[in-house]
Amino acid sequence: MTDAAPNIAWVTGAAVIRDETGLHARPAVKVTKLARRFSSAVEIRGEGQERWVNAKSPNAVMKLRAAHEARLEIRAAGADAGAVVAALIALVDRNFDD
Amino acid sequence: MTDPVSNKTVSIVIVSHSADVARGAGEMVRQMVGEEVAVAVCGGNPDGGLGTDVAAVMAAIKSVWSEKGVAVLVDLGGAETNSEMAIEMLGPGRAEHVVICNAPIVEGAVMAATEAAGGSDLETVRETAEDFQA
């Protein structure tokens, strides 16, 4: 989505998805809701996926299909980029509070 | 008219022919998205059979009335026409703040509520519900 803009300073991070069904519907909603609390642009992708998707888009996150044991890669750009990456990593590490 | 229950988020109304489907879809929204978005459901006819009822749809919309608007998810045929009628009967001043989303009832309701939870306006909520593709 924004790969064509190399000048963006992304803050990046990753966490392993522990849920046995991967990033399924309920966690996907949680990712979206959390990402939206921050003003930064936030994108995610599953390990091995080429395309980054907007973490604030419920439809995009729902379709991501990141699997169990896969790393969820996160990147953000903006004033609170570090905070949102940290918050999303924490959410994944808590197994989405499920 | 009833008092607004929320002015911060768009509310969701689910209209199914089946009371069980409506209740179940509403439960999915509450469990997946949370309590910050008001959700009302209605389904079935007054005899407990399958059907939809204009008065029940109106009551559902009023019960979650929001100044930001109300997004309605419907299933088949009569659910849509009865919802259109219910919206029309809300009268000017209200009717224009209610939209029926052209989206599958369960998935659309979850997507609409997720979008609404962030404080999005009615048109954005409708777009997110309608953009859903399995």
C-alpha cells in the first residue's frame, strides 16, 4: 500500500500469534479497535506476506489470515508510532486477551 | 420521542425474519466489538413465527437512537421493505439519519459496529459494512 514511499520513517515490530486459529475474527476486531486509538498510520502483515494492510480497516485485517505461530509484523508512522507498535505487540503477546 | 442513548457513536439495528438470528447476530456484535456501540435487534412476527414488523423495527431504531445516526442490517425481502417503511415513518429530522446497509446481516453488523466504535460517521460505517467480502 505505501511501499512506493521509501521516505516514510516506519517504526516496526513483530509478535508471534499464539491463538490456534491464527488472527481470526475476534482478534481482528481487537487489532482494528486498538490501532484506531492512535493517530499514526498503522499497517500489519503476516509472516511471509508481501502486502501490508491498513490495521485500522476492519475488512482488511479480517482478510489477513495470519496463521497460528506466524509472526504478525507491525509498522507505524506518525507522532505516536512507537506507542501503537508497542500496544499492538502487547495485544498479540496477551493472545488478544482471549 | 425517546431521548438519545448515545451521541458519540453510530448505533446498529439488526432486522431478521428470525428472532433467533437477530438475537444471535446482536450477541456476536456485543462479544466481538463490545458495549460501546448500542445495538438493537428485532426479528419474527408477533405470533412467534418468521417475519418482520414495521412497529418493531421503529421501536428498535428509537431504542438506540443516536444523533450520529443508525445503521440498519437486514436479511431478506420483507426485512428490507419493512425497515424502509419504518425509517420513513420516523419522519423528517430522523429518517435522514438512518441508513440500510447493503451487506450480509451478521458480517455487516460486526463490520459496521467495529467502524462505529471508533466514532466514524454514518456514511463511513455504511461503507465499511458494504465493503465486506468473505
